[in-house]
Amino acid sequence: MRRPQVQYITEDSFRDWKNDYSRKKRIYVVEEFPTYRELKKNMPRILAEAYDPCYDDIDATVSVYRERKGEWGEWFEHWGLWQGKPKIKASGWQ
């Protein structure tokens, strides 16, 4: 089973990607977690680091990809802050 992973952009990763003319650097920071529970524990930190290069004043969204027990396929979730707490904004199967 694939481990849950989260992808997001930080200010540093965006700046490094923008200044790398060879385009070998990735814009996304990718973190893998042993369990979905561990990922959820770290979500406040991840959302605090996340950055949306298009909108400086809007909280960034992070993408989570995982498998669910007993189900096939890959599931995705888009997380963001709602009233200061991490919440799932959208989810689905792919």
C-alpha cells in the first residue's frame, strides 16, 4: 500500500524554482508520512509553510494523495484553513 503524501509550494521552493533557469528544481515540496494519522497531525505546520504564488493574501491549499483501506484507486484531498483550523476543501477519487 502506498503511503500518504502531501504536495505544496513554499516561498523558498517557489523562489528556487523561479530562479533556476535549467528548470531542474521542483516547485512542489513532497512529504510522505507513514500513516494518514501522522499526516493529519502535521497539517497545521504544513499549511503554515504553504504559499500560493498567485494570491499572497489568500491561504494556500495543499494536496494530499492516499489510498483508503479496502478500496482501490488513489484518493485526493485539498486541504486549507477554515476559521484557523485545517479542513478538507475538496476530495475525490482518481
